[in-house]
Amino acid sequence: MSLEAVLERVRPKGAKKVDLGLGEGYEVYVTSDKYNPLVKRREVELTIVHIGQPTPMRWFLRQAIAQLYKADMKNVYVRRLKTEYGLSVTRVEAHIYDDFNRALSFEPAHIICRNITPEELEQEPFKTIYETICLRKK
């Protein structure tokens, strides 16, 4: 079976292809994009096909999603990265909030801790969040 035939089988049907700048060997598709007015956030689901490439890192996806949707990175949280066993297909669930305080109100502490980048650890309020919430859990 050729590579193109494999790609055709794993690509999501009816999804919009976008460029997240992940590089060669990555194809990204938006499978769901909904706005939740009650919580004031955008709920995005992506499918990344990366045959022969590693699963993208959470912080890089967070940065790329923020650029794609023209949002501040502190308002973007990657909730889930799930790579299917035996396939190089990763499902991504992300939330993009209108306001940082709303994100702190709705996102669970472990999700906030997973999404803090090394650069953000040196800045407030992430430094305080990390010290009071993330380190306390360990």
C-alpha cells in the first residue's frame, strides 16, 4: 500500500485542512469548531496526521493554535492529546477563552499546569499559579 493510500484512509472526511506550521510530514484538520457563549470560549477539535513524525508537543500546539485563531496564548489550553494506537493520527481538544480569568475559572488545575511553558513560569500570574497549585499537587 502506498503512502498516499494510507494518508487517504486516515484523513478525516469533511474536515477543513489548516496550516499550523508544524513542518513537513504533518497535516492538520479542524474537525470541530464551536463557540460556547455561556462559558465564553471556543471549543476546537483537531486531527493531526503525522506519518513518520513524532506527536507534536503540547506547548507548540498551544502556540500554533493561538496564532491560527489570533488569540493570546494565555487564553489557549490544550485539553487532550490522544494518539491512536498503531496509527500516526493524533486527536487534539483545545479551548480558546475570550478572557484569561474565565480560563482560570473553568479549566481544571491539572490542565492549567500541563499547559504552562517554561517561559511563562518566569511571568506572573503563571509563576504564582505554578507555585500554589501545581507544586502543591506533587
